[in-house]
Amino acid sequence: MTAIVAQAWASLYGFTSINFAHLIIVGLTFCVN
């Protein structure tokens, strides 16, 4: 579920500079999950 939300955020931001932080967040979520 979090992966879908993260992907939605990535689509909204259009893979800007936020993309790096997004990858880190996704990595942390997968580690926690």
C-alpha cells in the first residue's frame, strides 16, 4: 500500500529533486515493513 502511495507522489512531483528523498523514503519503508 505504501509503495502505491510513494509511486503516486513520484508521479505528482514528476521525478524532480524530490526523487532522491523519495527513493530514501521507499527504502526505509521497505526496511520497516
